[in-house]
Amino acid sequence: MKEKFVPALIAGIVTLILAFPLLGLNLVADGLSLVIEGADAKTLRYIVFAALAVFLFQLFKEKLGGIVSSIPLPRKAYGQASVVSQAQRDKRERLFTIIVVALALIWPFFASRGNVDLATLVLIYVMLGLGLNIVVGLAGLLDLGYVAFYAVGAYSYALLHQYFGFSFWVCLPLAGLLAATFGFILGFPVLRLRGDYLAIVTLGFGEIIRILLNNWTHLTGGPNGIGNIPKPSLFGLEFGRRAKEEGNVPFHEFFGIDYSSSYKVVFLYLLALLLVLLTIFVIRRLTRMPVGRAWEALREDEIACRSLGLNRTVIKLSAFTLGASFAGFAGAFFSARQGFISPESFTFIESAIILAIVVLGGMGSQLGVILAAIAMTVLPELAREFQEYRMLMFGLMMVLMMVWRPQGLLPMKRRHMELAND
Amino acid sequence: MTNSMLKVRDLSMRFGGLLAVDGVSLDVNEREIISVIGPNGAGKTTVFNCISGFYTPTGGKINFKGQDVHALADFKISRLGMVRTFQHVRLFSQMTVIENLLVAQHRHVNTNLFSGLFKTPSYRRKEQEAMDRAAYWLKKVNLLEFANREAGNLAYGQQRRLEIARCMVTEPGLLMLDEPAAGLNPKETKELDELIVSLKEDYNVSVLLIEHDMNLVMGISDRIVVINQGRPLATGTPEEIRSNPDVIKAYLGEV
């Protein structure tokens, strides 16, 4: 206890030193000049209270750590595998999937417009998280510039529409393809890099794309962004009040119902859901295919891979390319939903959030990523009333998460394979 | 010699000022077990790394099945049918045992993206073949019951056996084992001995072996190559090596 006392005291004093100028002193405009004013007694009391809290926390840190680790985990990750056979597990999983998909399909017709809109955003992040999961979770390549591919996808649709008048449905595969191309291009210089070095290069790539979009004003509109990006249509039916394109009919006129803006929101939600389901299906297959196994093997031991005749160049490039293509799809959908995009939407913090989703969910685990995407998008939304303390709570949650469950919400579970036992 | 599988001539490897391997030559014929022995730091593993393509040798020629391979990328050499293990176990430890064996068959299965996404019949057949081959080798090395265990959770001796099985599913012509008996107990070493002999007898595989366990080496080798300080010291049958005064001197020091 004694040897903890001094560091704890120092921590408390540091808190005072940091908090007092930041919170205890206010700049007040007095006519044309600024005057420094001391804060009221209440704030000062809070500062002292905070310093005391830090002091006590440092003093009893170990005991608190014990309490945190004694919280029971929500579910044991292993153990039940031996009891339930793979066939049973598959069956359960299928049932679970059907129920969740059915609920997700029905839900928007009863929920409020704002909630459906939020859910659409969640689905975009699910798609991004699943895509990044290929690169980070499976192939073990730390990518801090994933948002670049998202941006490429978004701008592909926006620009192709603006200059060539392509529709969303034409642009969607093109956006995926373009993002994949960029993934491929990024993949080449970083083939030899791993870990921290790879992270730095990808971080740089993310910034390059953003700065390029910001400064190539005559093509991308620069910081002004691109507006008036049309929403996707449903087989030529548009969801606006009036059809914007020649030959198209508004949805409500076609069915002879009153116009309501919520049709559009629900349609976008369902479209996002469809894209997410497709993503889940494709990535699930991929992980069980030779290429998916090779990604994981490369994460585990690159040298062993080489000795077994696996071409790491091809494997790494395929991870980057395929991972990027999903960001491209998400980006195209994002720009369609938003109707307006600017480089502002593709800052580093987006990359960080997507990476946090992957890590929080549990590397390589699909269900984990989905849950984490929901948590990372909905929680800040719920905590909106805390205003500026939102990010603080967010950070606290991440720290607690890392203490309590460093392997993520639902770590990846290995698939049990039946062998023909003769 | 017509049935020569691997021919190494005058191999040398220089790291800056250090000549780690100098003028090593060796031959491996079909269905032959050749051991490379030598004191610690003699350059045995460097020879292995040169042959398997992890290093590009600075001098000399390596010919495998009639093809010069000393400038070839490591994975390409491996695809020609020359696979190796490592001094330290290098399994994909977070993947299951069976997945380890499936990864090794990467070039045998259908890696086409679309046939995998749509599970075409040819893809399913190839996958099933890979599973069967994996199951066969698991049985052979007595690991069938651990098929769905994570490789990292196996006991050390089991991990060693799995490594050999993982090489064998690639259907190699030449298997290179770098100290396979290190850390094994006498019973496990004896099993390994039997396994290696069976690979040669039953599966027509040549084995190039680095090993310190002299009982194992003397018992199973057709020929032995002794390397000391990067230079070849002696080559011959176990009997010749056992009675070679130079070898005794190198191992025991000047008497």
C-alpha cells in the first residue's frame, strides 16, 4: 500500500494540474478583449472531486481489477463443441439466422423513420466491418486506411453518375470493382510489410485518397463535395415525389398510394440488408474455401506457408482486393443514401471506428463483427444527450472491454469438420 | 546416376563477411534417407535453407528432378515436390489439425473463386479428396482423434508428427526434416524412426535429415554427410562415418 501511495498522489496532483486550467479557468469576452475568469465554486468542487477519484483509483487499482475480472463472461467460447455435433450446430445456426433475418425484414414497417435510418447506417458499418475483417481478422494484415476504399466506392458512384449519368445499379458493381483495383494497387507496395510498418503505409494511403479528393477540385468538387446523387430505384420505380429520370415512374404513383417519404427510408434499409446478407454469405463461403484457409495460414505462419508451396503474393493481394471490394459496395450505397458526399466523410476516424468494430467483435468472427457494428453505431446515438462526454464514455467502454474481454465479444469459433471414418 | 533426385554441387552461402556454407555437395537418390550431421553452428540449417529456396545461395548449383532450382522462389520449389519442416515447430497453431492439412493441399484443390462460391461439383470433389487424404495421413500418424483440436493445443510430440503429416499430404518426392527428434522422448523417437522408414519404404519418399540423435541417424540413414564449419568433412555410409577419424575429431575436439 505504501509504495502505491506516492504514485497515486502524483496522479491526483497531475489531474489537478491538467483539469484546473482546462475547466477552472474560462475565457470571457468583455467588450472587445478577452478576460480570464475563475469558474464557479461548483466546478472547482468537481475538479477536486475528480482529483480525489483519480487518487483513490490509483491506490486501489489492483482490487478494482480483481472485481472487473471476476465478472462472469456472457458465454464460454469453447467447451460445448464436444456435446453438440456440427450437424446440430448448423441446424441451430440456420434456424437462428432465419429468425433474425425475418425480424430484420419485418421490423422497419413498425419502427420509426429515424430508427430505420439509423439501422441503415448500422448495416453500412456491418458491411465495412465484415470487409475489413478479411484483411485484419483473417489475413492478419493491419490496415488503418480502409476508409480509402470506402471513399473510392462512394466517389465511383457519385462521379460516374455526374459525368456519365450511370444509374446506381450499374455503378454498384463498378464501385466494388474500382475499390478492388485500388486494393490491388495498394497491395503491391506493402507485400513485404507486416505489423506496424504495414499499418503506417495503409494509414498514409487513406490520407492520400482523402487529400486527393479534397484537392482535385475540378473533378471531385474538392471540399464542396458532390451533391444531388440520386437514390437507387426499384426496377425503374423512384422513391421521390416526382420521377427525376426520363421514363421512370414514382413508386407511390405506380401503386396508386399516397406519397410518403418513409417508403424511401424503408427501401434503403431493405437494400442495405440485402447487401449485408450477400456480404455475409460470400465471406462465409470464402472463409471455408482454400483461399480463406490460406489467409488464416498466412496470419499464423508465413514461413510455413511458403514451405508448403503457397504463394504469399497472391494470397495477400487477394485479401486486400476482396476486402476492399466490400468497402466499395458499402461506399456506393453510402453515397446513394446520403445524396451528398465530401471528403469530410472519409477521415481517419472512420478507419479507426471500422477497425474498432473488428477488434471489438472478435477477430475473424462474423457474428461478433455484426454485434460490434451495432454497438459502435447505436451506443453513441443513445448517448447523444451526454453531448461532449460521449467520446469519453466511448473511450471508457473500449478500455473496459479490453480489460474484461480482450479477445472481443464473440471470438471466432473453429468449424468442426466431420471425417469419413472407415 | 540416373535415379538421382537432388543434386547439390559446390554450394556456398555468404552472409557479408561470413562464409556460412562453403563448397558443400550432396546427392539424394530416389528412396534414400540421407542425413546431414555436424556440430552446432556447422551450417546444416543454412544448407537446408538454400536447398528449399529460403536463401538464394551465393554460389554453386542445386538440381532437383533435372531442374535447376537455386534461383527459384521457395514456394515454387516446394511445388516441385520438395517440402521441409523446421527446427522449431511451425504449425498454424490457431487452426485445427485438419485445417492445417487442408492448407497444405492448397495447390491440389480447386482454388478458383467462383467454383468455390457456387460449390461446383469439381470443387466439392477436390475438397472431398483433400479431406480424405488428410484423414488418411492423420490416421497414419495417430492423430485422427485430434482432427478438430487446435494445432497449438497438441502435445509437442503430436505437433511434430502433425508437421510431418502436413508435408506428406502435399505428396512430395523429397522430404526435408530439420531436427525432427529434437525434444522427443525415447519412445517418440522410436516411433519417428519407424515413421521415417515407412515413408521411404511404403511411399517412395526420399528423406533429407538433419539430426543430432546419433542412434536415429546411424540406424536409418543410407548415407551421411558431415559438415563442419560450413565445409564438407566426410560423406559415406554410417559405418564409414562412425570410424572416420576426422569426424570423431570434429565432434570430440582435438584429442
